[in-house]
Amino acid sequence: MAASSAALSLPKVFRPVLGLGRSGNPAKVWAAAASCRREKSTFVGRIIPPPAKYGGRHTVTLIPGDGIGPELLNHVRELFRFSCVPVDFEVVNVNSSVATEDDIHNAITAIRRNGVALKGNIETNHNMPPSHKSRNNLLRTSLDLFANMMHCQSLPGVQTRHKNIDIIIIRENTEGEYSSLEHESVSGVVESLKIITRYNSLRIADYAFRLAREKGRRRVTAVHKANIMKLADGLFLQCCKEVASGYPDIQFDSMIVDNTTMQLVSKPHQFDVMVMPNLYGNVVSNVCAGLVGGPGLVPGANYGTNYAVFETATRNTGKSIADKNIANPTAMLLASCLMLDHLRLHDYANMIRGAVLTTMNETRLHTADIGGQGTTSEVVQSVMKNIQSGRCKN
Amino acid sequence: MICLKRSAPSRHLWKEGLISSICTLVSRVVGAMKSQASHPRTFSRGLQTVTLIPGDGIGPEISTAVMKIFEAAKAPIQWEERNVTAIKGPGGKWMIPTEAKDSMDKSKIGLKGPLKTPIAAGHPSMNLLLRKTFDLYANVRPCVSIEGYKTPYTDVDLVTIRENTEGEYSGIEHVIVDGVVQSIKLITEEASQRIAEYAFEYARNNQRASVTAVHKANIMRMSDGLFLRKCREVAENFKDIKFTEMYLDTVCLNMVQDPTQFDVLVMPNLYGDILSDLCAGLIGGLGVTPSGNIGANGVAIFESVHGTAPDIAGKDLANPTALLLSAVMMLRHMGLHGQAKKIETACFDTIRDKKVLTKDLGGNSKCSEFTGEICRRVQDME
């Protein structure tokens, strides 16, 4: 890296100041120095993982949320303890029923401190007045988690109408229709603003193309409604086209959102990577999650320049199945694997992921939402058994 | 403060209770009466004029097909063909030709084929123009699985009702500063009330059990909140129909897993656009989906929502099913249920038999052969 060579070329007198002693690895120190400047980094590319704390153990903020969140995250903690994963959780509870925003701001501070979080969905009561904003949205915008990434893959062991789906959905996470800027100009006439900016559109398009290249994907499709919203979605589409011109190895096309949903339910295999603004992302990601088997199977990740938050892709609270031991833990477990990958703990991530997929595809121990009769704890026990046998094999 | 009237609290409450129960009863009776006479000009006798707009591309051939089938079915319809290419009216505003407008205003019912979207013609899209001219506020799309045209989804039977005049498609956009654009989504009390009332009336008239309002009020608290409030208010007057609310993402998620749980869905413009196309995709695409637009003053225009297909225009390869099913919807709207059932059954039987099918349905017959087969079945049913 250019930075490390630059650090090495510094005169000897400065080296101790930067901690570049005889034993210091320049790259690690550069990363540490860079993370100190976390707040000032601009959108450039590589998301820097947080530095490991004492003894190589990471601290991750855990937000249980509501509904099935707490029980699933308890299972994650149990599994991590069982597998000796070097991650400690700092639990921050957010009470969604109170009107003050102190809880969520505490959570945001905790995430700023730790850099990474694993969360359950926080319920939003839509009958409260507009001053009571969605806590999840507040978290995403405060931490500038601009990219929501969801990888929808059909699992061979799960019965669905369509097989072999493999779509990556990248959704702009901070602006668009979710700006929460509304006003009632005259009684009975409400305006809601959808904001699209060039900066955010370029950023999300760049993220999408870089990810496509990293994962060896061939095509990126931008989803929009620029025939009707000519300026807003027109700007988004234009930004995507600009970024596409810088990636000649990746094919770029665009599709209108209503046609996209129609094609998704009839011919989903034509899609590879999709990039879109916030609301269409909400619709398309839920349609795709439904296609591969439901909300209990797909993990989601929210990335910002400095922070990353992992959760289930469809962000359901699951109030009706809470505390009944019937929720599907797959999505949350796979989300925790994504988090481990982000922390560069790839071995642990692959171990847990392999065990979960074995349970889903080979053992076929399924919960009720995918047509089985297993309970959440049975599935988690099966995963632990797979991890143990996998370990013995090594 | 002078207390003007002092009435005993219990009597006051009793009176209030009586008045509200009378109101509910009256609204139910009126509703029931309306459903009997919901088609104020029931056409059991005499011919009814319908304005036919053939459209572009494959429009003319599928319109001819529909006219032939209706003739075979001896439906009491008199067609008045009109062209709706925009002309510039006095004052420079684009409008549809006066003959077309007069014909629609007189007949109140229209059947429309696909219209070409002009790119550089200077005038706005024809569909938009028609919508504005006749204030077509509700777009109704019944999605029923077609036996014989196999899709991964079976037993779909739902109706999407979409508010068609405002919402995200108001077209109000500005560039605030270079690189920042705002698009305004408009929700008004009046439009929300109107669409909710239409949805519940439709549910009642078509023996539907429930109406679900689709929204995103957790994020768009004020706008979708207003829409939801109006739906709840209207639901109070239709106690015989079950009313539920569901988030847009939950509806999408559940729709692709189990579409049988949905009945009538009512929603603002953008969600309606996305969901109605999603549902069309479930039953086989726009080539087999009917659609109707209901306007103020009793105007209703039924249309096929697929494109003009210029590559197969004039080659007798088009599939008239979408326009035919829209025409059947039109007959039901006019109260001619017997004729509607006959033509619909003939169409579905033809598709189910799989002997004479157009190319898009998986066969290799011509449009005229397909039409001929349906006509034959209709006549056999006499």
C-alpha cells in the first residue's frame, strides 16, 4: 500500500510517534491511524474494519430490538460462546414505546464506539404522531449507512416455486422516499418529499459496481421509475450510467420498477446485481426474499464508510411469533456470519455458515415458516452439532 | 359561560347511540340499494353505445377480434370508434379531439386498446391526457389465475385498486440546487376518501370478503397516515366487509409466497403501480390481464395494459385476451352479467383446451383462428 511505504520512508525520528517501532507492522498501524481519523474519512472505497481490542477480541454492539429479535440474538450469543468466537457483545436496549429518543441515541453512540453492530428490528408504531420517527431509520441516517446489501440465494433444501435464484440487491439506504420530510400545507393536503442527490446516487452506484467486480458478477441492473419521476429517478439513472462507464467489464442496463417486479415473479434468473433507490429497494428486496423462501432465510447488511450494521434482510419484527420458539434463526445466524466476515474472522464465519447451511440443506431441519416442524432451539442445537462434528473432522 | 341547555346525560347518550345506529342502518340500506342500482343505466333493453378506441400497433386487430366475439355473443353493444390522438386546443393546451370527448361523455363507457407513447411529439402521454380529461381516479385490476396458462402461482384471485390521480405521480419535481432533486408525493383527504369509498363499494358489489389498505405509514407518517385514516373512516360505513392494513413490504413478501391470502387491495398511486404489475406477473403477464379505470361522473374506461407490440402489428399474431377480459369487465360494470359470464367462459375454455392458442400463450395459431374458436364456443353455448 502506498501509505505504508510512505510511513516507512519517514525519517526515523518520527517513527516512534506513530508507533512504528521495530516490531510495528506498518500496515496495521496505518489502519489504526486511519481509524482514528474515522470521522473525517470521505467516501472512497474500502471500508476499514475496526481494530481488534485486547487479546484479539472484538466488541460488537448488540441491539435486541422487538419481537423475535431478542430471542434470536440470544441464540447468536449462545452459538458464539459455544464456538469460542472472539467477539464480545455490548448490549444496548432500545425501548420503542417511549417518545424520547435517548435510547436510540445511546445505541448510535455505542455503534460509533465499536464500529460494528448486530441488531434486531425496532418496532415503529405508525399510529404515533409524526414527531415519533422510525428508530431504525434514525440509526441508518445518523451513521450514514448508505448501502444496504442483500444476497438472495436459493437454498437447495428449501422448497420454493423458483429454483437457483442468485441475486444481489443493493439499495440506497439514507435518502429517497425515506427522508421523513413531510408537511401538511393546508388541512387535508399532505406533501411528502422524496430527495435524490447526485452525491448519494454516485456513491451507491460506485458501491454496486465495485461489489459486482469483487464478486465476479457480470451485470448490474438499475431499477427506477424515470419515465414518471423524470428529474428524481432521472438523476439516479444518470449517475448510474456515469459510474457504469468506468466499469467497461460489467454490463449495465436499467429496468422500470413495475416491470422489474413482474419479471421477478416470472423469470427471476435474468437478474444478477440490482441497484436502486430506497423505496424500490424495499419492494424488490421483499419480493426476492419471498422468492427464495421467506423472511427467515436471508441476511442483510448495512454498510457505511465507517460503520456496519447487520440484521435480517427484510427487517421484520415478527411480533406474532415472538417468544414462541418457532422463529427461523437462519437469517440472523447468517447475518452474524456476515458480521464475522466484516471483522476478518473468516474461519469462524465459514464454520458457522457451513453448519447452518448443512442444517438447512442436508439435515433439513426446518421451522414452520419454510414448511417444517422444528423449533428455533432445535435448529440451533443442530447447528451446534454440525459445528462440533465439523471441528472433529479437522 | 352560560350553560344553554341542560339535558340529563343518560338521555343524551341514548339519543346519540340511537342516531348513530340509525345512521349505520341507513348507510347499509343505501349501500344495498346502490348495489342493486349501481349501474344506473342497466341495459336490459336496447343497445348501449360504447366508445371504442382501437389504439396503435396491434390495437386495431384485437379490437376487431373483440367486436367479432361480442357479435357472436349477441351482446347489446353498439360500438363507436374514435381516435384520441392529441390535438392542440384553443389556448395552446393539449387535449383529446372533441368528437372523442363528446362520444365518451354521452356513452360514459369506453374500451381502449394500447396507445403509443410519444417520445418527441411534444404532447404528454395519451393515457395521462385521458386520465386528466375524465378524472379517472381509480384503476382496478382483477387478477385471476387462468386455468390452462400455467404459471408457478395457482389459485390467485385478487383485485388491486389503485388511486390514479395523485400520490407519487403528481409530477411535481424541482432541482433545488445542482445535484439535489426533490420529488413531491401528494396525498389529499378528498382523493383518499374517494378511492377508499370506491374500493369498499366494489368489494360489496362483487361479493368480496375483505379490503386491505397497503401503506408505508411507519416511514411516511403523515401522507400514508392520512390515506390510512380515511380508509379506516370509510370502513366504518361498511361493517359487512373486513378491513385490514398491511405494510407494503409485508404485502410483497407474502404475495410471492402465498397470494391466496389477499382479496381486495387498495393503495396510493406508486404502490398500486408496482403491486398491480406484480400481481399481473403472477397470473401470466400483461397479455392476459384486464384493467378498468373509473372516473368521476360515472365514466369508466376499460383497457388492455400491454404495449402496442409494433413488431407483430398487422401480422394476425396478436393475443386479444387482455382486451377481451377488459371488455368482459366492462359488461359486468354495465350489469350484463349473463353475457359477461358466457364470453369469459368461452375464452377460458379455449385457453384451457390448448388446441388453438396464440404464440404468446404457447401455441402457434393466428389471432383470427383464436377469435374464431372463441366465437364458435360462444355460439355453441346459446
